[in-house]
Amino acid sequence: TTEDIAADDASTTDDATPDEAARDRLAELNEEADLAADFVEGLLDILELPGDIEIEVDESQAFVNVVEVGSGLLIGRRGATLDALQELVRAATQRQIERRSHVRIDIEGYRQRQLEKMKDRCRDGIAQVRETGEPFRREPMDAYERKIMHDLVSRTGGVTSASEGTEPRRRVVVYVDDE
């Protein structure tokens, strides 16, 4: 009947919606990454620094990594210059796309190395919580890093995590799971 065909068409549309949404999301992230890469390229030109740009996009975020810069100038002490660059790129990108930007900037893999160190400290903290039963408080970190830590804790049995504090001093705390 006509009603059955309409129902089948509606269910087909409903089934395609998540795929379409995922494609739209990836297209938005690709656009953000391209804008951010163009901005960083322009900055490298102004500073007369060498460097190649690598772009990687996953389902939740776009990553722009500058490689072969040959200088720590864009990283700064403890990543302070990189954090400032991240904020500058975020603001410039958001201004162009008129929505929240999900681009993460890295220089020579610095952020990735720091993230791996953070994960190692979090694993040590998880072991400490299991052994002592006392909460383990991580150093303050940005929202992306906190999400990575919460994901790591959630994949580990016997512990749970929560964020506490206010930006920019918000941190992850790991607790013994009471369940």
C-alpha cells in the first residue's frame, strides 16, 4: 500500500541520517582544518620559518601539525607559545566559519608527546588509586586533554573520574569505583 511505501521511505531516510550527519561533520572539520592550515602557513611565511603542514581529521576533531620547522620558537617554554598560537588560530577560524572550531594545532608532534606523557602519568595515578584507595588529582589541563584522560579511566576497571575546578585550572580526579 501507499502507507507501507511511505513508511519504508521514512525508515530509509532515518537510517541514512547518521551517515549524512557524519559526512557533514567531516566536511565541516575539513573546512576548519584547511582554514587553520592556511592561517598557520601565512604565519610561517611572515616569520620566514620553514615548515610543512600535515592535516588529520577524525570524527570529532581536526589536527594541524607543523613539521620540519627546525625551531622551538613556535612551541615556547612548556608549550606557552603553542598554546597562544592555538588560541589565535581558533579565534581566526571561528571568525571565518561562524561556529565553534574543533582544530588542534601541534608543532613537530610536541602536543602528541605531551599527551603520551600525560597518559603514562594517568596510568600511574590509576595504579596508585587502586593501591591506596585515595583520589589522584591530575594537573590542570584543557578540555580535549581532560576528555582523553576520562576516556582512559573509563576503559579501566575499578576506577572512575570526574573533572573539578574552574577554567583554566580545571583538572581530572581519579577515584576508586564504589560499584
